[in-house]
Amino acid sequence: RSDNSAQVIPATWFPSAGTYRCLWFDGVVRGSKIGEEYKSASWTGTSYTVPEGIQTVFMNSTASPATVVLPAASLWPGREITIKNMQTVKTVQVNGVSASDENLIQGRGAMTVKSDGTNWNIVHFYKRNLSY
């Protein structure tokens, strides 16, 4: 809002949701993102494709395996996504992780992946009730 004749920055200048720091310097507005709005999705269908803005997916499908499809890693360098399997005996298959990584989440397990700009790499994998 501007009640002092200040310039209002249009929303189209900001590429995504979040918190920005704006600076007026030499007659030019400079903006940098300093925080994100973390959103989660709960899904009960058999397949879920992760859209922009979702950081956590709670997969509660009765299908086995249910499928979570990650977006192209090249579009989201640095982005992290966590997938949590809410079922106890059903599995969730994650499509899009690096080919050398395991992609099946057992019951009540969770996986966090991060994009390096080329691949989705697993940075954390929680497996419940494993016996060796």
C-alpha cells in the first residue's frame, strides 16, 4: 500500500510466493527472496504429481504401490521435497529420483529429496521397522 506517493511494486515482479527484501538503489528496485511459504498436500489417490509450491506430500493412498511423481529437477535447482507414506502396510513409489537411488517408501516411512539442477537426490530416508 502506498499513502505517501511511494512507488508500489507490482506482484508480477515476484516469481513465486514467499518473503522478499526490497531495496531502492539508484532509482531501481532490487528484490531478493529471503523466505518461502511452505505448503503441504495430503493425497489419497493412486498417483500424485508434485506441483510448484508443495514442499511436503502426505501420501495416504490405499493403492500399493501408490506413486509420487517429482517435477523435472532442472526446473527446481536447490528445491527440497519430503514425501511421507501415511499407510502402515502399503508402499509409495517415488518417480524421478536419481536412477541409482532406492525409490520405494515402505509403510510409515519418509523420504526427502533435493534437486541439484540435474537429478533429484535422496538426502534423507526414514525406514520403519526394519530387521536385518
